[in-house]
Amino acid sequence: MNAILQAKGLVQQYTTAKSFFGKASTVRAVDGVDLTAKQGEVLGIVGESGSGKSTLGRMLLGLETPFQGELRYLGQPMPAPHSPEWRKLRAQMQLIFQDPLAALDRRLTIAAQIAEPLEIHGLAADSELDRRVAGLIERVGLRPDQAGRYPHELSGGQRQRVVIARALASNPRFLVCDEPVSALDVSIQAQVVNLLRDLQEGEGLSMVFISHDLKVVRNICDRVAVMYLGRIVEEAPSDQIFSDPRHPYTQALVSSVPKAGTGLRGRIILQGEPPNPAARPSGCAFHPRCRIAAPACAAQVPALEYNDGRLAACLKLQPKLRPAA
Amino acid sequence: MSDTAAIAPPRLIRRIRMKVPALILFAMIWLGGMILVAIFADWLRPYDITAMNLQNRLVPMGTPGHLLGTDELGRDVLSRLLQSIRVSLVIAFCATIISAVFGTTLGFLAAQFRGWVEHLVVALADFQAALPFMIMSLAVLAFFGSSTWLLVCLMGFYGWERYARIARGLAISASAQGYAAAVVQLGAKPSRVYLRHILPNVASTLIVSMTLTFPEIILMESGLSFLGLGVQPPESSLGNMVGFGREYLARAPWIMLAPSFVIVLTTLSISLLGDWLRDRLDPTIR
Amino acid sequence: MLRFIFVKLARALLTILLVMSFAFIVLRLSGDPAQILLGPDAPQDAVDAFRARWGLEDPLWQQYLAYLKQLAMFDFGVSMRDHSPAIQLVMERVPATLALTIPALMLKICIGIPAGVYAALHRESVADRGVIMLSIFGFTIPSFVLGLVLVLIFAVNLGWLPAGGQDGWHYAILPIATMSIGGIGILARFSRSAMIEVLGQPYIRTAMAKGLPWRDVVWKHALPNAAVPIVTLIGFMVGALIAGAVVVESIFSWPGIGRLIVVSVANRDLAVVQCILLVIAASMVMANLLVDFAYGALDPRLRSARSGK
């Protein structure tokens, strides 16, 4: 499989507003991420809130310019945001939002909104436009008579289908889904995830799937990257992550997913403060909450290294020190 | 849906009664009347506004042929009133539009470019708010000489900072998370984002603030005309009629009372309608 | 805190400077004062002398710099008409204007706020409706209409009060009434809605739930919190004390600033007009500054939010 998108050393930092007496401080939301999205593959990005996964997703799409690092789409560097080339590229890469109601214009019918990418990029007009919009509405599983409805007249799941139809309208090759189902009822989540998977398989789309919910990720992703405070701590094919997690943070996350037969037995409860990018611990950022942390962990930042067929960033992952999973 | 069409009329009336309080209905009817007068003033007025009749000077209200009496030169007050309504409304309307377009554009520019453009717009808005506008207009009109178009442009500068603030705030919040960011992400140009998406979404709020500025502009224009610096004779506006009628306050109060009454009812109607619209369209702003 | 004050002061000065520059440009662009003051038939050498005397021959930017230099030395120029210092002419008129506007402001505050608070505490009552109606009329009746109607009733028809002039305290009654009636309504409406908003807040319900007497709830919790927006509005009213009198002084022939500006504008007396604009802009800016500082005293939250940001 070829790489569709390659990121090297991505860093994003935000400057907080200057305080009254003090100086402005900077917060690193994403702190040196290397990532490759392959053609036709679904890459999951998992992490708690504040791990920088949404910022990473926005950078991958070119919606934000990285503070440092390099991003190549099909071998070409990403054009500057809002330049004409950047706008043209939008037809090929799309974002699916967490909150479909906020992402839709409440004053336009859903058909008009699904038609927008086609109009913007001049891909279809007149009867061809209507035909393609009708096709998209059908493909995402909405009824044709819903075309004239307004977003507030639809349910959450239906709205997300509208957002998906709009994202697919220009036949993109690369899709970033930022928590696409976390605002939906659990009963609806599976439908939308299945729809995404069907569409992905049908079109051979490349997809980055951002979520804090491992159950959902497990359903759809081929490969998973786990983020903690702006860095990737483990990256591996989906089966390996779930069957044999190595990084202690991944282990804790995976253990919180109930398994058939065993339930939540053996669950690892994370201690300590949830991650806060403004107060980053020294060394391995996870060490204050890690159950196997050694003094060295507070001093040295572990590198993301190949380890037994996967990438992981943990000092304790030398074979002899490895805890039994 | 289709079966309601047969019984529509009584239901429609009942629905209007349910949804529109009597006062608002009255305000709507009055404003509709004023708009008709403004459009058809030339056909409605019985005399030319400058037609003098020195035999019939200062004829009181209710005289046959001169329903609202005549002024000191024997000109028909009703005819002059109809023409004044037209002039005042047209000035206020044009000025409101100018102010709304100007302010909204600046607000959108501030939201789109941020940085120093935004600082400049905010500083200008602060400056505008600190400006003694009435006094300034007084000076400008007196020194440049009063023409109707200058008056319109000047009044068009009144209140733009409110639209700018509203438009900027709403556009920024739409771009931060919501639909505007989504459309930008689809590859839309800023013109499409602002005209097709943000503008329709903020229109109701802007219209409500137009109902707030409109009466203020009417009052401002009539105040200036009252002081003799707004609309100049032989043309006449509501304020200018009151100003000239003031000389005959004791002998012929109707010259002054008729336009005063129209000013009060018109601004009152717009304010009532604006309040009502605000409650209906946008419960979040006060 | 020091920096906050400094920034506010700098902004205030900048605003005044902008107003003055704006006035300067507009007034200089709009015509030749020599023609107006000396008349169209004045001999050419008189016109030239006049221009040389007032520096009107220099390029505009030189005039502007000279003007700023004068301002910086608190020299506000002399009237082109009678050659007395402009600031003196203006200051002579200020007391007459304040004699109308300060009592009017007092009336607005002393009647408007209690009426608004009372209406908020007795919603949907007759008093509440009355306050709303009064405020709507206050907002929609222009002062020149109200003034003339009052003259018509109390001076022309009843003959109780004089129609204009300044010859004793009873001459001030109608102008003050004209100025204050509208403002009372507006302030009452504003206080009412500020109070209603505060009364709907959770902490008021908490205070009531813990059994605090209603009187204490209103005085200790509701009023101090409603005060912030009300103070803002009063700040605007204080700022408009001098500017707000133009129309009313004109109706009642009251010899204040408002009359002076109308006369000076008609005479194209640049120095006096500029001086009036300066006084008015300064009073508005000062009032805004006072409001900003009053916020800090009224609402400790704002103070800490500012220093914490």
C-alpha cells in the first residue's frame, strides 16, 4: 500500500493570552508526531481529551499550519491554508465533524448543503447536480423525501449522514473523521460506523479515524496510533493493539474495554491527574500515572522505536523488563 | 396539510390574533400606511406643497378643503405633511441601509482578517461611540451647507458601530467551530462563506438592530431639521415642519402638532415592532 | 492595576485627539471663514489680512501641526468674531448648561432607578405596565416635540410658566422637565430589565432558599449585581450632560453651550466650535473612564478577571 499522506515531526503550539503581569506562555498541543496514512487504510488515532488528537487531525488536513514539521500529500508539500491551491485540494480531502448540527447551516436544506462541494469545485451543475445529490442522499441511507428538510428537522444520526454525504460529494481520497459518533446515541453509533466502513471499503478511501472510544476504533480501524499529551506512544496494527498492547498507557486503555466472557476483569485503573498540555511532566509524560514507572522515566523522554513488530515509546519495554501482558 | 386550505381564512385570522398582540398589529398597520404615503405622496396630497393661498392663512384643523388646516403662507398642512413623511422616511431608510451595510462589511472584514484590521475596526467603533454625533453633524452640515444627500450620508454614519460589533462577533463564533468553518473546509471562497452562509444566519439579528437605529435616525434628522440644519425649504421634512410651526405655537398649534404626532407614532411603531421581533427572532440578545 | 489605568488614559487621550483631528479636517475643508466673517463684498486686502492673521494661508498640515501645538499648551485659540479667548467664551456658558442638565440627571436617577426596581419587583402590575409605557414614550418622543408640547400646555394655554429665557429659577422648570422625562423612562426600563435578569439568577434562588428575608435578598444580592449595567447607562448620561442640551436650549432660548454651538456654527467661528467639541469629547471620555473605574469598585470579579487575563 502506498502512502497518501506523510507527516514528519509535526509540532503545533498555541500561545496563551498574555497575563496581566506575567509573560505569554506556550502550550504544545502536538509535540513531534510522525505518521503515515496509507492508501485504502483506516488509521485510528486514540487518546483522552487534551492528547492533541483533534489538532493532529486538523493539521493532517492542512486546516492548520504546523508550527514545525513537514506534511506531504501524495509526495507534494501541503499548500498554505486559504490559498487557491489549498482550496482546490479540499475536493480531495474532507473532514467529518463531531457535532453535525454545528457543522450544518441551519438555514439551508440538506440537499443544498450536500450540493455545496459540487458547486464550489464546479463538479456538476443543473440536472447533473440534482442527480448526484440524490445519489449521495441514497448512498448514505437517507430517504429521498428528506432532501428538502432542514438540519433541525433531522435526528442526530441523520444529520451525521448528511455531513458524510457532503464530505463524499466531491469524491475525496482522504477523509478525517474527528469523533464522528461520540455525539450520537450508542444505538445509532454502530449504524454510522458501519456506514463509514462500507463507504470506505466501497471507494477504497483512506481514512483517519479520531476517537477516544476504543470499541468504535476496534470496529473500523486497520491500524491504531495511541496519543498521550501530543505524542504517539504506541502504533500498531489494530489486532495487535487490542490483543497484545505493550505501552502501559495502551494497556490501561485496552483493559477498560469489556470483553465478552471476561467482562472488565483485570481492568487497570489510571491514577493521578488527567493529562494537561499546559503542565507537561518531565521525561515520559505518562510517568506520573504509570504503574511501572521507574525513576529514569522522569528524566528521559522515550523515543518511539520498533519493538516486536510495532512502534512503542517506553523505557521499560526492553525485553527483560517487559511486564506480562 | 391540504385539508387546512379549505378552512384557512378564519384560522388565519385567529392565528394572527394569537401570535400578534393588538399593539403590534396597530404598529404594523401604521407603518404600512406610512410606507404607502411615502410611495404615493404625489397622488395623495391635495395641493402642491408650495401652493400658497394668502386668503386662507392659518386656517384651523377640520376646515373643508384643508383637513389639517393651513400654515402662515396659506399652504395646506396635510399636503406638506404627506410630503414630509416621504422625505423623512426616505432619508432615514437610506441612512439605515448605508449604516447597516457599512457596519456589517467592516465587521465581517474584522472577523475575516483579524490582526490589525480587527484592531482598526474596533478602535474606529470605539471612536464612533465616543463621538458626540449630533454636535458633529451640526458642525458638518453648517459648514458644508445642507443638501439632502449630504444629510443621508451623514446619517448613514450613525450607529454603524453596532452592526460592526454584532457582525464581527457572530462571524467569529460561526468561524470558530460551526458551519462557517465547515464550509471553508469544503474549499469555499470567503465571499461564498460570508454571503451565502454567515449573512443569512446573522440577518435576523441585524434586522432587529436596524429597527433600533431607524427611529433614532428619524429623531436625529428631525432634530437637525428642527434646528434649521437638516432638510432645507422649500423641501420639507417632519422635523423642519415642527421647527417652522414653532413660530406659530400660540396661534396655530396644528402646524406643529400634526408632524409631531406622525414622528411619535412612527418611531413608537418601529420600536414596538423591533421589540416584538427581537423577542420572536432572537431571544438571546437583549 | 497601574498599567490598566495607563492604557485607559492613553485610549481616552487618543479618542480626544481623533475627535479634534476629525473636527479640524472637516471644518477646514468646508469653506473659507474669511468670506463668511467678512462678507462677500469685503475688499481683497482685508481678506488677505484676515487670512494672514489666522494662518489660513499655510498648507493644511502646517495649520494642523500649529493647532496641535496650541492644544498641547492649553491654548484653545481666540474667537474669530470678537477676539476673546474661545475657552473663556465656552466656559462662560457651561454653568448655564449644567444648571439644566445636572438637575435633569438627578431627576432621572432619583425617579428612574427606583421606578425600574419597583417595576421589576412587581412584574405585570399596573406600575410595571406604566413604567414600560413611560419608557417607550421616553424613547420615542423627541425632545423638541416634548418641549413644544410642554410650552403649549404650561406657557401658552395655562400661562403658569414662562416659555423661554433665563430670568429666575422658574424659567428652568420646563427645560429640566423636557430633558428628564425621556431619560427617566429609559433608565427605568433599563433598571427593570437589569433587575429582572439578576432576579432570575441561581444565587438569588439560593439566597431565598436558605431563608434570607426578601428585603435582604433584594438589597444585598440583587441590587449590587444589577448596578453594573445601570452604572454604564448613567455613565453615558453623564457624558451627554453637555452635549444633550442643544435642542432643549434652542427651544427655550437658554444661553448655554447648545445655543453657543448653534450660533458659532452659523457664524463659522472655527476656534469656538473646535473648543466646544473638545469640551464635549473630553466630558464624554471622562465619564467613560469614571464608569470603567466604577466597575472595579462595584464588581470585584471584573477586577480580578482583568488582572488575571
